[in-house]
Amino acid sequence: MSGVRHSIPVAVIIGMMGAGKTRVGKEVAHIMDLPFADADVEIQHDIGMGIPEFFEREGEPAFRKVEADLIADMLEDFDGIFSLGGGAPMTPSTQRALAEYIDRGGRVVYLDADPAEAMERANRGGGRPMLNGDADARWKKLYKERDPVFRRVANVRVRTRGQTPQMAARKVMDMIRERMVHVTGSGIEPYDVRIGEGTMNHLPDVLGEGVARVALIHTQPVQRHSDHARTLLRQAGYTVSDIVVPDAEAGKTVDVANGVWRRLGDEGFTRSDAIVGLGGGAATDLAGFIAATWMRGIRYVNCPTSLLAMVDASTGGKTGINTEAGKNLVGSFYTPAGVLADMRTLATLPNDIFIEGLGEVAKSGFIMDPEILRILEDHASELRSFDGVMFLDSGLKDVVAELIEHTVGVKAYHVSADLKEAGLREFLNYGHTLGHAIEKLEHFRWRHGNAVAVGCVYAAELSHLLGYIDQDLVDYHRSLLGSLGLPTSWNNGSWSDVLALMHRDKKARGNKLRFVVLESVGHPIHLEDPPADAVEEAFRRIQQ
């Protein structure tokens, strides 16, 4: 094929004979108003005869060559939903072509049907030369050969057991619309952060088949979402232990962790079992800490249900609990097997809980990605007026998905280069030195994102006082954060108490304070032991 590539398929559907690839694919294409193509139909058009007749005359190797060539062409110049024949992904050249397609942002969807349902449909359809003879026995043999390959080739797996084609199509559509950020780096077992409606459906696939028992750690306010997760896990064959922990920072204590450890011990959890953390940032921090410490580390998956958790706590592998000395001072670096940021959970958030998450989003814009700041500016009014009831049916959904993707991308960049916060990753703490002090002095009545917003203004004031940035950028911090409904000042604590807590900050070295400040948007620097008068004056300015 010559010429310039015009497009790639929105999705390629693979699966066993009788899985419903054509029926479901057509339904997805119809819903999304896209063209649909079936590889077998296209091949029959090209060879001028039915596939059974071609098999009879030319044999399977000749057919696979024709099939592989056609698939390679379609992957280069088709912009709809493309369904492959059952055996197509077994051809090495097609496997390579599908891998290249995925590298260009494609979605290869493994339609994983119930074997009994698929066999019944395959037998009813007829015209399948690969099932000649004892059709059921042939199907089972092929399934045993193909299933591991399909799992390896696909980057999306959709289970369709007991679902109508319409239901399966909706599930496929949600999954192919997902955004994904891949996290890797030195010391990190690679994992994906999936963002979109219905991403929680990936939970069994991320946990894998080697897991027997799952501890589902969640808070009471997210019961609706934990019920859904529990159903998914039990349908997949896992034994589920339901563990409810206190909401917010009250759940991040030694006593709560000890209670969870006791449950895991009583129920015989071993290294072959797993943890699922579902809830806000505090819940996923605790779940990760439990996973990191039980048996010196077991598999875990994060299912964040708040904007803050999606953009911050769930990604990056920082797990921990709070102590009397301060926030997150006891913890570990331990990465999840995956993060499933299901946008449906945001629809149940109150306005103020959604807004606080924007503090971490804006922080990521200030330190690295100006596109985040542009999106926040353009949509400040809509974001500030967030209404969960209307969210999923509004244009704001795509805006928020884009913000999450960009923000997670910023975090992934820093984490990939510096998992254990030895240097670069500390830039993610912009606004946190004062922010954590505010949270502690407010006995965690202040939400994390709100405290970080004030902390960002403080850091900007300090940057300006020391000559790194001009007053306009300080004012921009206040105006942008304020337009989103975030606080930009705080006046409920003494300087001596704040200073003492900042000295206990994780970035502090010995008795020296250490801050992250800006030289300009997107260019943070470390500030070691700045002049005491500037540090205090910046605090006075955020009290106004």
C-alpha cells in the first residue's frame, strides 16, 4: 500500500468464533456513528469467493497470508470499528501490526465471551472451516491455544458473559473512549492509569488470575461504588473481604492500619492475595500502605473516587499514614498494579469535594504543564459550578477527563524519573510545605487540595520576595485559584507553630528549611535554607 496514512481504526475487535465480534462491532459503530468493517467480509470481496471455498481450494496458509495483508492495510487506512476473524491474531505478522497500531494509540479489544454462549453461536452460524468435525471439541482446543495470545495482543479486554449485544457494545464503547497514562521507570513495575466511564470494569483483569482473595478497603460514603466493585470481583471468582475504614484523614492512622492487619491475619491473607483501595486520597494512601507492609508487599489496585485521588494520591506509589508528628511521615514507596479512575464516581461528589481536587490540578500546571492552566482558565466558571447530577451528560465531562490525563501525565513524568523522591519528584510538592502545616493545625478539617492552593500562593510570594518571579505571576496564582473557588489565604495559626511544622516537612534537611518555588511557569527549583525574614514575610502575605 502506498501513499500517506490517513487514519487508523478507532478500535479493532478480536475474539473467538461466536464471541459476537461482528454483531457487537456493528452496534458500537452505530452508537458512535462510525463505519464498520469485518475482515472476513472484506477478504471474501477481495478473493471473489466464500472463505470455506478458499480454504478448500488453497488451504489455510494461503488464507492467512491474504488475511494478514488485508489487516495490515486496514490498520493503516480505516477510521472506524474493525472486526477480525477468530484466528487472525495468531499470525505473527498480524501480531506485530497490532502492536504497532497500539503504539500509535489504538485499542485492540478482546471480546471475551462465555465459552458455552460462544460455542452455541459458532455452531449456529455455520460456514466455519476451522470447526469442521466435532465442532465443540475443535472450539475448545482452539480456545486453549488462542486465549493466552488474545490476552497478550489486546490492550482492552471486555467480558460479555450473559450480556446482550447492546450491553456489550456499551461496555466496549466506554473502554475504547478511555484515556490512558502509562507509568514506568527505574524500580517501577509498569502500570497504567485508566481514565473514563466504566474503567472499574478492568478490575479483574488488573488483579489477574493468580489472586484468590481480595481485601476491598473503602470508606462508608463510597458504598455505592464499593458495592459495584464487590460485584465485579465476585463475578470474576474472587473471595472478597469487605473492610470499611473511617473517611478522610481519620482513616490514615496506626490504629486503623492495625485493625486492617488484624483482619488480614484472621482471614489468612497470603502473598498470593491482593488489596483494592477504593475511595478518596486517604483511603488509597491507607490501602497502598497496607499492601506494601502485609507480607512485605502484596498486589494492589487503586480505584480513586474523588478528583483529588485521581490526580494525586492514587498514582505514583507514595503510601502512608499520619502520626502526631505530622502528615504522611510513616509510609513507603510501593506502586500499584493499576489505577482505575472511573469518571462515574465523580457524579456522586459534592461540589466542595470536587473543587478541592482542582488545587492539585493547578499545582501540576504551575510546575510543568501550562496547558492545564489554559484549560482551567477557559472553563473556570463551569468547573466552579460543578454539579454531579448533571456531570456525565455535560460537556464538562470531557474537560475534566482531559485535566485528569494531563495532571496524571505530570505526575507520571516525575515519578518515572524519581520514584523515591530523591530530587526531581520533590517538585510535585509545590505548595505542600505550608499546605501540610495548615492541614495539621486545622486538625485535618481543611481539605488537602484547599491547603495546597494556599500553599501555592505562599510559594509564589516567597519566589517573588527572593527575586525569582514578578508580581504578575503572584497575582495570577491568586486570580486563577480564586476563580476556581479555591482559597488563597489562611489566617488561623501562629507563625511559630507553622514554622515548627515546616521544619518537620519531608523535604527539610537537618535544621534547614527546603521549599519548591518557581523561576517561571513550568520551571520549578529547590530553595535551600532561604532567609528567615523572607520565609516569614511570605506567610504574612497569605494572611491578608
